[in-house]
Amino acid sequence: MGKISNADKNNLIISNRLSSVMPLSSYRMHRIYLAATMNYGLGSDDPEELAYYNKIRKKMDDMKKEPVKKGIPLNWDTPEGIDK
């Protein structure tokens, strides 16, 4: 493994501080959403972006497991007082 220069360490520290302070922009959220829904890799190591990506993927997986409700639900129990 190679040595990390002090400049790289400082950039890493600054980027970690900024990512924890700045919320995801709508552009970044949209980019992550597209990657998740199209089943692409994220290509980022930012923990905030990864968390958002994983959240979307989990919701999509949960939606696939739920049965799809089709048609009109039939209610055989008619309330009292309604003439037939």
C-alpha cells in the first residue's frame, strides 16, 4: 500500500467534514435515484450517498416482495339499512 501525502490527508478530512455538514443536493439525490432504479452502481464512497442509495434499493426490494393488488376489491358485507 502506498503512502498518503499530507495534502491528500487534508483533502480527505475537509471532504469528510463537508459531507457531514452539507446535505445532499437535489441534483445528487436525483443522480443517486437514477442509479438505484436502473440497477447501476453508485461509483462513490461518500457515506451519505451510499446510505441514500441503499435506502432506495431496500425500498425497491420491499416493493418487489409485496403482492400487486389488481382489480376492484369486492366488499360482500353490505351495511345495514341499504335496500337491495
